[in-house]
Amino acid sequence: MKVCVKCFKDTDIIERIKRINHKDVCDIHNEIDYIFDTNSDIGLKDDFENLLSVYEEDVDEKYKNSVHLTNTFSSLEKDWNIFAINAEEIQKFLTALFNNNFPVASITIIPQLESKSERCNRSILGNHSWKDFCKDIKYHNRFYNNYFRPDIFLKFLEWTKIIIKAGTIFYRSRIDHENKRKNYQSGDMKIPPKNLVSAGRLNSTGIGVLYLSSNKSLTIDEIRPAVGDVVVTGKFTLKKDLEIVDLTKLDNISVFGSSMDPEFLIDYQINRDILNSICEDMRKPSGSQYNSLDYLPTQYISDVIKSQYSGIKYGSAMTSKENQDYNLVVFDDKDVEVDISHLSFNKISSVNYNPIKI
């Protein structure tokens, strides 16, 4: 059977299929693309055996009334972010991959999901949900929150860390309220003095971080200027390689990465909803109804990341999820250099809104 890169969401599988460098007609999409041929190509069978090892057949019907008892192929469709095809097509592919000798039953369970105590011990938030955590940190216990377990969270960040190379260019804009124009110094474009630092998505009041974007226009969209405002934009260059966390990957961790052992796969399945919720909050637009309390959960996440890494890459609420432009928070602005001699000034002539019915 021939399946193409469009059959998958998993980034690791997609890149491996592209490296095979074999184009043909996909049996599912009926289009020519990079394909994996189960009759001749190798390299996926062992990975799927590893993943399927976390499933068990309910031989003694111990879990017959459990909500976690599932059709294996439906679970592979919905629970792992691997496939972009439906359960029936997944079954056809895996049946061909394993040469009609599929290693697990069609109805299975991941036993660890059934155990409340085990789920609690392996969850970032114990027995709590992301909504529980957000409510608690906003209204009950802000500075000693015992819901969140950074040690477990940091394990997942290992799979999202990347290096951004020295010399990479970013941009930052601010509204020129003071009409300073030619009087700007480098410090005016970097982190403000502590007494002027207001709360943001990834920083608390008084704790400055540097918000940058990969796209010049995106920096202007992010600060939401009004018609008539003058916006100043600066170009920033990384002075050294930075090891950062790419939060755009947090809800799409490849389950086929190197050394992805079964125990980690179970941890990932237990925490997947929490990881997805964190990503959703990172991209959530901050409209006029927002206040500083709404940023507390993501500020907490930022502080955890700051303990180990130099910055955070995250998607923008001003672009689609598929857009390649992104935002970057740098915790120490000594890691970047701004070209103060080439600032650009733009007066906002119009603002475009795209309302959608809710």
C-alpha cells in the first residue's frame, strides 16, 4: 500500500517519508506526492510496534465498562496526532504495514488511563484540569500553587527545545507616544525600566522580557495601534545561539522521536489535554475584556521555562495556526542587538477587523 505525506500529521514521519525521496500515486489521496510503500520501504513498522505496545487487550473483560476501552484504530486517529486520515484508512495502512499480522486486538485499552492514582502521579496537574489550575492561580493561591508540577512539564519541554542561531533577525514595534523620532536610543527599544514594565502574556508586572516577532508587519499587528498612531519598528539581531522552547510544538510532539519509550508515550497520553490547553491559551487573542488576571497562567508557564531556557517561541493570535511567522520572547535583552540607526516610522492610516459570528 502506498501512503503519502498528506496522510500524516506527525512531523517526524513526514520528514522521514520525504527523505525516502520516492514520489508516486497515494492509494488514499489518489495524488502524486512523496510516498511510503509498505511493500518496499522500511522504517515505520518498529515505531508502530513500540507505540502499539502501550495498548492491551481486555482478555478478562476487566475494563468492559470503562470509557477508556477503545477501538484501536479510532484511538490512533484521535488520540495521538499522527494521522490525517480516518480510522478505516488507518486500519488499511497498518494491516498492509504488518502484512496482515497486526500485533494487537482491534478493541484495546491503555491500562494506566484507567487508574486514577496512576494518572494523578503522572499528570502535570495531578487530579486537576487546566481550567482548575487557571481558576486557582487567579483567585485562590497565586504564589504557592501546588497544582502544577514543573518536573513533569519540563520533561515534555525537552521534546520542544530548539536552537535559534546567532545572527537571526527579529523585529519589535512600539507606539511612539512621545514623538521622539530621531532621539531614540537602543534602550528605548529594549526592555523598559522595571517601574514601567506592565503585565503581558509571558511576564508579570515589573518583570521585563523582550517581545519580538519574525515578521515586521506582525509586530505592528501585535501592539494593536489605533488610526493616527505613529509606530516605530526596530530590527534586532541575536548575538549568540539561544536554546529556547518552541511552544508551537507542545501540542504536536512527535511520538516517533528518538528514544520515545512506551512509558513516555503513556505520560504523553495522560497529559495531552493539558498540553493542548496550554497551547490554546498561548494563542488566545487578548481582547478588551481581558485583564491582568487572564495572563497569570501563561506567566506561570513562562517562569517555569525561564528556569531552564533563554526564551520562548510561540504562535500569534494575529495569524492562522498554519502561518510560519511567530513571536519570540527573550528573557535577557543582552542576548540581542538593535540597529538603532535603521528604525522605521509608520503612521497608521487604517485598521482592518475581521469579525466572525459567534
